[in-house]
Amino acid sequence: MFLKYEDLKRDPRGQVKKLAEFMGRPFGEEDEDPVDKVVSRCSLKRLKNLDVNKGNARSVLTGIPEDSFFRLGVVGDWKNHFTDDMADRLDQLTRIKLEGSGLHPDLSKVLACSLHEDES
């Protein structure tokens, strides 16, 4: 199973249901409240605001400040942090790693899509 961030942003409830089904733990038809709870508890806004992810604490494993693990949570925000060369290299690596998976990522399409979203 592949989950794409764009799909999670577009339809979080539907993607949580798909994930639960994939894991062999589907929600029942009447289980709307538990789906909403999962979506709420896993929201970027909530996770960013947990005490463990605030302040000057550093990861024990990496030494990286805990508050640097979250950015905006916006589809396409990577374009604000990557150069064209970085995006091309990531696109190449992603194509190689996902070859044969049925996924055909195209960062240029994601970029174009995210630019279109910014206009609306």
C-alpha cells in the first residue's frame, strides 16, 4: 500500500479508512467518530503543538532540534526549500527507487499542481 501526502491532505478520512482496511482492522459503517478521532490525533497542527515537539529539546538520536521536524504541512512546500538541481536529483532517485511499483512520481507535476492550488 502506498499513501501519498497529497491524498492524505485531500481526503484524510478516506485515507485513514483505507489504511485501517489494509491493516486488517477496518472501521465499521457506524464508526465515523473513531475515524474522526484518528484524523484529529494525527493532525499536523496537533502534533506540532505537543510539548515534546516544542522548545529547545534535541533528538537523542540525531541531535536535531525537536521543533524542526515539522514545517507547514502544505502540499508542494518543498519547492520553497529545494533548488531546481535538488528537485531534479530527487526526481531521479525517486524514479529509480519506485521502479516497478506502479507509482510514477513526477515532481514537476506536483510542483505545477501546488502552484495551481496557490492561485485559488
